[in-house]
Amino acid sequence: MLKTTSIRTFYILALTQFLSRIGTSMTSFAIGIKVFNDTGQVTPLALVGFFGIVPRILTFNVAGALTDRYDRRAVMALADSGAAIGTLLLLLSIATGVFQLWHLYLLSAVMSLFEVFQGPAFNASITTLVPDEQRDRANAVNMGTWAGAGLVAPLVAGGLFAIIGVTGVMAIDLLTFGVAVTVVLNVHIPRPVESEEGRESRGSLWFEMRSGFVALWRRRLLFYLILFGMMLNFFGFMAGITLTPYVLTLTGSEALLGTLMALMNAGMVTGAVVAMVWHPPIPRVIQVLGAILLIGVGMMALGVARSPLALGLAFPLLLMGHPLVASRMMSILQAKIPQDLQGRVMAVLSQLSLLATPPAYLLAGPLVDHVLEPAVGGPGWGAVAPLVGDQPGAGMGLLLVVNGLIVLISAIAMLAWRDMRCMDDLLPDPAPVATEAPLVETTA
């Protein structure tokens, strides 16, 4: 067991998660290219996302309850190990030449059943490792690992794909999983301190699963903000699934796609750095909604971009606001929810945030393949052609513009709601803890 301070433990975990996320992002990038090159359609890519998300939605409550019951190190190690096994099976399917799309759909679902534990366990652990005054920075660092992985992975995977193929990329992913599991089993994460509300929420697994939703419902404004995030995810995921086919249709260049994805994540890295160092005297919820405005603008800018230069300018805007949204939102939860309920509440947050995404995945593919793209250049298209053009890919561009406009208008409406703007002050802090729960160690 490594002997470190809590803050240092957080940074060690963040570094290993960064490496693991690079591997996972490389695999996702390579699989996306393979599937689109093999099929030439958006729908299979959308179905991968659909089958990866539905099991998460159905099992997040279970994951949250178990995260609050057991050692969070063991929970994170289980999540990484299960995802690694799924990646290995998919690699074997492709390497032996028996791969079919349904293999990818099935294994995406299986891997998601393990990955569902990772988010609640890691995010809830931040509360026990990092004091409140440093959590904005810690949550931004956590988001920065996603952004950094997204920046590095497309560049590396785009170059390696032509050399070692999708199976070689996936083998690298398996190595990063091994590093993550080894490290997480050799650090110490304190158990959460006990609260009165958490004590009242003990009981059967079913009762504890419900208690996360009850805790959010007691903090109604926070619940409404999460519902808004659910709507945002619907439009964001619908737009996001079109990015790979949109760029490939406009440019026909896999190398340019890798560069643009890297630029998008460079924007996210920039946003993460801003979230780490910028701590204005502005309520966290206003920072969240302001960053969502930027996301809407980025989606609209991408929809009207047609040249490689315009795409290169628009892609960084797409995710630049995301680290601020996620880090400040997480800080609000960590400050307002008792520590021993946070696994369950984080799970409900993820569950509600993802609830609108299966319809988005199911709608995006058919909408693009059978409605928007066939409509390009047809009757009535002249009304939008000055905005998005009439070339192949213009239908996907229109989808990006419309979704971005909806996000923009919705964020403005939330900012106009006074109670929402004052949520940080209106929501009470958790009741003082009763006692500190005993440490439960898991031997490595």
C-alpha cells in the first residue's frame, strides 16, 4: 500500500485514470473509423452508443448504492477489470476475423455494466480526499484528464491505426487498464464520514437505491438543474454522434478527422485549465450556465463550417465549456450532499443525465441517413442552403445548427430564473456529521 497524503492520492489516481482514458479513447476512435469505413452509415455508430448507455441507465442506482456500502478502491478496480475483459473479447473477435456488428453492440453493453461503477466511486472519493476549498480545482483536474485523453488519443490512434490496425490500438488500451487497476489497489481512500441523513437512508439495497433520488428531491433546485442537463445531453449526444461522419463526408480525410478531434479536445483542455485557475466571485451555478451558452455557440459554429480551416476554428469551441460545467456541477453536489450519500446521488445524476441519450442515439442515425441528408438540394432546401450549404454533409450541419440554437436559448432561460441563479445560497449545507465511519481496508 502506497503511503501518501490524501491530496497526493487524488493526483496519483487522476494520473492513472488519465492513462486509462487515453487507451479507452484510442479504442473508441479506432472502432469508429472501422465501423464507418465498413458500413458507410451513421446508424451503426449510433447503435454502439445506444447499447453502451442503456445498461448504465438501468444499473446506475445499484452502482451508487454499492459504492456507498463498500471500499471505493475495490469498486473502481472492479470497474476497470470488467471493462478490460470486454475490450479483450472484442479484440479477439476482430483479430480472428469473426467480428460482426452485434459483437460490438453486445460487448458495449457488457462493458458498460462495469464502467457504470467508475464515475460514482471516483467522484465520491474526491470529497473524502480533497477539502472543499480545493474541490473546484480537483474536479477541473479530473475533467482535464478526459480532455487530455481526448487530445492525445485521436492524434496517436489516427497515426497508429494505419500501422498496427484496430487490434493494436486495443492492445495498448488493455495495458493502460492494467496500470490503472494496479495503482488503485495500492492507495488508501478514506471511508466517508457518517451523516444523520445517511444513517436514515440505510436499509435494503432497494431502499438505498431510492435514497439517492430522495436526497436530490429534497434539494429541488439541484434536481431541476440536473433535468436541464438531461435535456442538454439529448441534443449534445444527437449532435456528437454525427461528428465522425460529418467530417469524413465533408473532407474524406481520416487524418484530418484525427486532427480535428485533437483540436476539439485541445479546446476542452483549455477549458479545463481555465476551470483550474479561474475562481471568480460568481455563484457556481451561473458559471455552469454561462459555459453551456458557449457549448451552444460551438455547436452552431460547427454546423455552418465547411472548409478545413472553418472546421479547425469551430471544433475547439465545441467542448471548451464542458470542464467548467462538469467541475462546478460536481463541486455543488459535493458541497450540498452528505459524504455517505454521494455515491448514490452521483449515480442518480449520471442516470438522469443519460436518460435522454438512448432516444438521441436512436433518432440521430435515421434522421441523418433517411431525412436530412436525402433532403439536401431538394425542394425547400434553398431556405437553409445559405447557412449550411447544399453539399453532402449539409444535412448533418443543419442538425448541429438547430441543436446548438436550442441549447443556447434554453441556457438563457435558466439564467433568467432568479432562484436558479441563487441556488448556491438557497440550498442548505449538509447537517454536521455524527461520527466518522471506521475505515474498511481491502487488501491488494
